[in-house]
Amino acid sequence: MKKHSDTDQNEYGIGDLLGLGRQSVRKNYYPALQQRIDELEQERNRYKWLFENALHGIFQANLRGGFLACNPAMARICGYDSAEQLRKSIIRLREQLFFSASEFDVLRQELLDRGSLNARETRFRRSDQAPVHVAITMLRRPDLGPEVVETFVADISERVHGRQRLEQLNAELEHRVSERTEALQNANVDLRYQIEEREKIEQELVVAIEAAEEANRSKDKYLAAASHDLLQPLNAARLMVSALQEGSLPEKESRMIQQAHRALEGAEELLADLLDISKLDQQAMKPDLIHTDINELVRDLGEEFSAVASNADLEFRVRSTPALVFTDQRMLARIIRNLLSNAFRYTQQGGVLLAVRVRDESVRLEVWDTGVGIAPDKLKDIFAEFHQVLPKGAGGRQGAGLGLAIVERMVGVLGCRIDVASKLGQGSRFTLTLPRASAPRFEKVLSPAVPLALREGFGGALVLVIDNEPAVLESMQMLLERWGCEVMLALSRDQALAELERTGKRPQAILADYHLDYEQTGFDAIHRVRKYLGEDVPGAIITADRTDEVRTLLRAQYLPVLNKPVKPNRLRALLTSLVTS
């Protein structure tokens, strides 16, 4: 694009070339041509204006030489004051415009081969010899010369600097990531070491826990075995003492027998408490939930503790009302029994009250006493093992301190709540709260009436007793005979069958120990006797085994169970139900 001057007298216009140099001639003879010339002039002026005012650099040059034409934007890019100064300063593009001659050679060869370049990035040399980053689009113009090109130039210095800054930031980030990665790797190494140490400690803990559990199992087995072995002679002694109490003895001997009875009773309670504490701590005692009639349960407990109140010369009142709860009847009875035992143990004068209060959604069983009371700062301690509520010198029989510990654990198993309120020297109140239950209505089955003859004695009823302890058999025989029973004794299942065959008698009830010799059981013995006799003779199991497995098994076989040591009043009630059935 060669720049023209309107006032240059050495150059000719388009009208001069056509022979229309004089204005009069153009106007008179060629009005249409003059209009077209004016349009071309306007178009030329517009392109000239765009060329002069373009934001991007534009130049026409010979690759073997310098600029043919350039615009002001190109001058600004290269750091020159005017396009004319730039054109005169740059004689050879290769050495003076391009910052790198090798870059120029590559671009030139590609341009000669392809004819054009599009947005190619390179560097120009500014007037201060500093590089400037540009993007060029070049087009060969072979019509103007073999290496004449027209070029559009965009200054991309900010973009390149931004890209370089970004690359620098990326490099710094990669360095920081590398440092962080190395730190994390070191931390991971430390963490793996800590994990390994922790796993080692956990393995040691597992071994220790297993050892502790094995020790607990061994302790439980030992405790169960020792308790069973202790309960057997204790049961024989209790039965023997009960048999002696049934007879008439001199006052001194009767008092001694009564003291022996209390000592045996204390030993029995201690063994039972130790077994229950062990099972509760091992979570081996599972609740057997059934619908329980609170009124009937409270009535039975009232009858049981009436004799205790009479012997202690205390007033005992029971206030009950019909209510139904869904709970473990045996554990609930044990809780109330322990609370009543404590109330009587720590009450010297006055009395004890067992009350049932029914609310819309709950049932409250309350045990009140007028005993020694509990100091406010001791209320949280009374449920601890071996804690004595009764202070020294207060009188009364000291317990082992396990009753309330058992109560608290059983309350937790049943999911109910217990509260205590007390005033030192005035008495205490324990409140057990259970959710009230509802059940379908059913007709109550009346228990068979006890024959008049059995109210005083059993009228010669034949009872078969099977136990592998001779002392127990002797004690049972003595007690049952005092109640008016005829007793048939057997040390094993086979001996019982042999005795029945020898005598030809048919017992009215069977009382059998659960664990017999040679891994035989009382359940099997009762079954074989019934099979031999061809009739369902009423039977019950008497055992020192208090495990849930045995209790569940016997319940499934509809066999009543009495735990050793046997209390005479419970044995008598059980025997009465067996004989009358």
C-alpha cells in the first residue's frame, strides 16, 4: 500500500490518466465517470483513515529490505514517535525489526512456502533494544514483488507477561505442592509408625482383654462350681434345721436352732448375691419379659415378709391395686424383695410399708420404712458393692452390702427407674417406676382348692426324691416325714426306677435335683419315671444351678424350679401344688 500525496505534482490522478484532467471537460462530457471517481476517492480516504487510526500495527515491507509503509500504531509498538521515523530507522527487517534473526528466518521460509501466516507469536525489537512480544498475521503480495508482504501486528506483551507470571506461579505452586507433598509423606511415615504402634498396642489390649475375659469366665465357672458345691451342704443343713424346728425342743436348744437357721440364711443370701452380681456384671442375665400382675406379686411378697415382720416385732402394711406391667417377673420380685429385706434390716422400731400407686402411663412400687435413714451425702454411695447403709453401733443384722448393688443392676437390665429419698434418723423411701402395660382380657384360672387334710399335713402322700447327695436325701426325708409324707429316696435315675419296680408303688409327686452323677439330669429322671409308670406324675426340679439356660430349658418342659438352698415354706407350697394337681 503505497502512500500518495494530494499535492504531489509529479504524480497523476485517475482523471489525468483518462484524459480528463481539466474540470470543465470532466463535468461536461463524463458526469457518470466523475461520480464513480468521487466514490473511489471516498473509499480511498476511508481506508486511509482506518490505516492511520487502527489500534493494531499495519505495515507493508519487503522481506529482503525494510518498510514500504507503516501506520502510527506500528510505530508505537516499536517505541518510535511516528511512522515516518520507524520507516526511516528500519532498513532491514531481519536484523533491525526482529529480535531474533533465527525466528525471522523460520517465519520467512514458512511464509514463502505457504503464502500466509496467521497469529504467529514472535518478538520485535523496540527503539530501546528491548524485546516486545507481538502476534503477527502476514500475507504475501507477489503482485507487488516476490517478497513483499502485508502484515497486521498485535501487541501481546501483557498477555505474555501474564502467561509468564502464571507459569511462574504454577512453578511456585508446584514447588509448594512438592514441599507439601514431601511434608505429607513425612507425616504419613510418622502416621504409619503411630498406626503400627497403635495396632501393636491394640493387639496387646486384645490379648489382655481376652485374658481378662478368660479370667472372668474362669472366675464365673469357679464361682458357679464353688457356689454349687457350697449350696449342696448348705441346702442339707437348711432342711435339717427346718426339720428340727418342726419338732418341739427345749427353749435353749430351740434358740440354738434358730441362731443356726439365721446363720445359714445369711450364708445363703451372700452366695445368691455373689452369683447374681457376677451374672449381671457379665451381662449374662437376660430378662424374660412377660405380662405380670403387680397385685398378685405384691400379695405374695406381703405373705412372705409377714413372718419377717412378726419375728422383728414390726408393723408391716401392704397397699396394692390391680395393675399390669411387661417385665421379668423373677427379677422384679428380686428387686422388691431386696428393698424389703433392707427396710426390715435397718428398721428397729415402727414399721415398713409396701405400696403400689398407678398413674396413667406408669406403675410405682414404693417401699417405706421408719429406720435409721441415710445421710444426704451418702445417697449416691448406697448402690455400690459392699457398702453398708447401717452405721456401726446402730444395731440390727449387718448385710453383705450387695442387695442395693443388685437392685441397681437389675433396674438397668429391665429399663425402669429407681429413686430414693431419706432423712437421717427418720427413715427412707425407695420408689421403683415401671411403664404400665395393657393386655387382652382373659378369665383368671382358679387354683385348685387345697384339701383340708393337706392344710395340716400331706396325709401319707408318697413323694419320690432323687438327689446324688446322701445328706440332702436324709434332710429331705426328715422334713417331709414331719409334714406327713411317705418318702422314697434315690441317688440316681436308675436307682429310682429300680426302687419303683421293687416296691410297686406309684408316687404322687417327684422332687429331683437337676445335676445328677454321670452327666444325668433330674429332667431326664422325671421323664423316665413317667414313662415307666405310664402317667404324667407331677414333678419339680430342685437345683443350685441358677443359669438362664437351665431355667429356660425347664420352663419349656413345664417343670417348676426351686433353687437351693430350699426354703421350707416354698417347698411346702410347691409340694402342695404338685400333690393337689
